[in-house]
Amino acid sequence: MESIRNLYRIGTGPSSSHTMAPRRAAEYFRRDYPQAVGFRVALFGSLAATGRGHLIDVALQKAFDPMPVEILWLADQYLPRHPNGMRFEALDQEGRTLASRDVYSTGGGALENENGSSEDKSVYQALNLSHILSACEASEQTLWEYVEECEGTDIWDYLREIWTVMQEAIERGLQSRETLPGELHLPRRAYSFYQKVQTSDLHVHRDGFLSSYALAAAEENAANGLVVTAPTCGSCGVLPAILRYLKETWALCDDVILRALATAGLIGNIVKHNASISGAEVGCQGEIGTASAMAAGAAAQLLGGTMRHVEYAAEMGLEHFLGLTCDPVAGLVQIPCIERNAFAAARSLSCANYALYTDGVHQVQFDDVVLVMWLTGKELLSSYRETSSGGLAKIYASHCRK
């Protein structure tokens, strides 16, 4: 299992799989073929179906600038390994192909080559949460101490940078009031939420602040701002909202927050390794569901829970988003994506509190839910896996045509 550095990636939105990863793949390909005078990129499946809404063409043009690049949109065709496939070609003066390469964007900004090999190295020997919990109990470690043992002490410098970027994204989002880019002309809501909740009764503060913070980060992502994948761009508001809210409510120091980030990263990594965090592969349950599991586990730890409470909270966080489809309206990471960040943040804290009311013993284990999520995702119709050809996207489009 890879480092959590590859789960928490810093980059500009709106999509880790449709903009961040393709741009990086394009930069790698251009670097490897400096003799080329032009390039061609064929986008397959989900990358083509919702690529324009995710600004993939803009990302590719920036990567190859000032060299010309031709983009082919092949939404009805798929490469064999993943719905998010790309074929890069380097061209000579006559437009002939000098070299080609197939690359897959597998979710959260990660890339794989045509052989299924990742660009990243493994640092964890244990591959599921049950084994990690057993190892931690035997060595009397916490989950965050286990992360430090596997990653090295320099992981804390990295997580400090991650936490800084998360906080800055929320702050920018809370101050911005302009309309989000794209054909929906969707107004931002984080600013007005934040202003209203500060003058509201105390009993609405929890949901109000959580929603404000989650909306702020998610809207920054939709506006192509700098965010952290947690585990994806589309779900980037859930975990930061939980961390900021609990930090303010309980006056927590940053070191405690970083430990929660480590634990959350471990939970997200397990989902990424054993299932998927790609909306194009398993639907939004892989994005928002995983983000909720990460945030619920982090919250349980911050609120004083044991490792078993953390596992229970994470299990519920993912379990109750099973089957969630990915059907972005107009291919934009806006409807229903932004609101889902707010609702998932509230659900995550509820899961943590529920777990803490128990002794941590429960019937269904986190690893079981990860498997169910994977199996459920594979059975979802492609129209509900980030192609904008079903669900809310289809209904909205049909209304627009009337």
C-alpha cells in the first residue's frame, strides 16, 4: 500500500482524475519526447464524457503549451484497464506518430500505465484495517503512530503543509461571493451560510459551521482553486470541515489535528488500495463515501475514542453512502457534488458520536464494507459512474431541452 502522500495531493480543481492527473501525465509525456512538434491525446470513457465540464482540455493545453495538441473525445470507447483512459501520441513535422502511450487516471490524481503499474512505491505491508488494528494492539501503538512508523517522521512536515492548504482553501471559500464558472451559473453559498450561522441560535451552530466549511472548500475546488484531494477533489470539503470545526470547538492544537489527518489518510488509503476512490469506476460512494469514512474516523480519534471506535465510525461513514451514484450535472463538479460535501461532513460527525456511545464492538467490519462498496460499484451502470448520461445529469438536461 502506497504512502498517504499519494492520497493527499495538492492541486487545482475541479477534478483530481479529470484535470490533475491528465495534466501530469501530459507533462511526463512531453518531457519524454522533446523532439515532437505536436501531440495528440485521445480521451476514452468518462474522461471524454465529462472532460469538458472538468476542464480537461484546458489542463492538457496548459501542459503542452506552446506546442499544438489535438484532443479526440471518445466517450463511447474504453481502454481495457479503467474507464478513465488516455492515449498520448507524439507527432513529427508531417503529423506521423513518433511514439504513443496509454495511461489511466485511477482516481484521486493517481496514474497507472498500460501494465497496471503505478508511479508510486509501497510503504505499508498490512493491506486492510483489521490487520493494522491487530498489529497496533500487539505493539501498543495508535493508528497515527503506525503511520509514522511506516512513513517516517518527515510525514508530519508533509501533513502540516496539507493542513495549511486545507485551511487556506476554506478561508478563501468563506470570503468569495462570485458565481462559479460553467454553464450552470451556480452561486456560491459558503459566505452567506457562514454569515448567517454566526448570528443564529447556538443549537444550529454545529450543522451551520460544518456546512459553511465544507461548502467553502468544495466551491473553491469548483472554481479551480488550490485544494487537497481527500481523497479526491470532488470530496475535498468533508475532512477539512470536520477538522476545522473540532479544532475550533475544542481548542485543539495543530499536532493533534495532524495525527487525525494521519489516521484519516490511512483509512482512505485502505479504500484506495482494496477498492477504488474513482467516481468513474465505482460512483460517488468511492469519493464522498470514502471522505466520510476518513472524516468519521478522524473525528472519533479527536473526540477521545479508541482505535475500535475509529474503525466503527469509519465503517458507518462508508456504509451509509453505499450505492451513491456519480451523476454530475453538465459534467461539472457542482451539482450534486458541492452539497454532498456539506451533508457528508454532518454525517461523519454523527457517525463518530454514535460510535463513541458504544464500546466499539459491532458486527460489520470496515474491511467488509470496503469490499461491498467495490462490488456495488462494479455493478453500477456506466450512466451512474461519472458519465453524466444518467440520474440527475440526464433529468436536468431533459428539462433544459424543453
